[in-house]
Amino acid sequence: MNTTARTGPPQRAERPPHLTYVIFIAATAALGGFLFGYDSAVINGAVEGIRGRFDISSGKLGTVVAIALLGAALGAIVAGRLADRLGRIRVMQLAAAIFVISSVGSALPFAVWDLAFWRTLGGVGIGMASVIAPAYIAEVSPPEYRGRLASFQQAAIVLGIAVSQLVNYGLVNLAGDDQRGSLLGLEAWQVMLGVGAIPALLYGLMTLRIPESPRFLITSRRPDDARRVLADVEAPGTTSTPGSPRSSTTSAPSTGPPGATCSAGAPGCCRSCGSASGCRSSSSSSAST
């Protein structure tokens, strides 16, 4: 008696464990982009409060708002060198600390020049985050997911801008639609600038859970650590040798001309290139014997 096996609806493929870990790593690094967007846009909801608090002209107010760009330029310049000396994770943690300090300082200024200083310091964190996050994501991500994971940084920047405006809107409403209204013992605009310390602190804590970049580990003469990181982010069944392209444990078939065999001392010959360089044909070898 023939029986027909019943097949249920197709089940959704589960996400590979290594991919979940890689997404967590990329999302953590992209928090720097979130802080980039948040810190650069949050000042928009505080301009009238700052003008009223310090009684400054539009020119001085514009300087306070835009001066963070000077700090961002400085942060972008030094981030690469620091990352090569200290490591990517240390630079992320340094940027997070700068964000926390600048947020608290911006919330408690005693003069307009003091606020400008903290804004400049926050700009340094912006510049560092804008450089190190995409570089780290690219160095850690497996090649097949690298493009998609690198886009986390851009999405996080836009999300940070949007969240900053939502936070500003909510705080102003709580303060009676007045940027100088009392809120938590401070003026509403001060709270707006100070709230940035919360995601910055979260960013710093989450960097404690992600690995160092394999590229930095190699340059620091720590190949064993680099192999461990690559083993965690690569799909099962693949191996990676630091300093060389990632390859599968199964050797790729030769794609050279028919009858061609790899000669000794020609590593990787006839693979994927389709040329006969480094190869010898079986007919010529048999003729020579």
C-alpha cells in the first residue's frame, strides 16, 4: 500500500547563530552613528532657550550651534591614528566617554563660551564615531553580509536625528511649550542636551561585549586572537587565515584548461582565473617523459 508523506507549510529558515552575533556587533558599532545624528541635531530644539538664557545675538548663537563641526573635523583627523595605536574598541569607548562628558557639560553651562567648548568637545566625538564605526563594521563582517551591515551606520545616523527631535518635542511639551520651562530642576533646553548622555553611556557599555577588529589584532601581532574572532563571525565550515582571503574548507575545483594539472610550487594555480599560468598540461608532461 502506497503512502504519501504529508508535507506541512514551508518553514522559515532560522538565522545562523554566527549571523545573529555579527548583527549584534554591527548594531553596537552603529550606535556611534546614532550619537552622531543625535548630537548634531538635538541643538535645533534648544536655540531659543539658549538665546534667552544668555541674551546673545543671532551671530553668536549660530557660532554655538555650528562650532561642533570644527570638533568633528578634529575628531575625524585623529580617529584613524588612534584606532591603529589603541584599537577600534578603545576608540569607540573614548568617543562614548567624550559624548557623555560633553552632554553633561552642555546641560550645565555657566556662560555661552562654556557651552561652545562642550559643543566642540561633542563634535570631536561625532568625528571619531563617523570614522571608526564603518571601518570596524567592514573589518569584522563576513564578505557576504558586509554591504548590508555597513548600511547600519547610515540608518543609525538618520534614526539619531529623528529621535533627537522626538525627545525635544516631548520635553518641551512637559515644560509647558517653553524651552526655558522648568524640568527636573533645570530648564527644558538643558535637559534636551543632557539626555544625550544616556545613549552614549549605553554605547560605551555595549562595546565591552564586542570583539576587537581582526585587522588590528594582526597588526598587533596577535594572530591567534584574530583567528578566534574570525571563527566566531564566520559561518560554520569555513576557515580564515589572518592576512589571506577567507576560504572554504573544501578546496575549489580547478578551472584551468582541459588536461591541465597544477605544477608543484604553484599555489592556487588554475583557480577561478581560467588561465594556464603556473599549470602544466598532462599531455606535455607525458610527452616530456
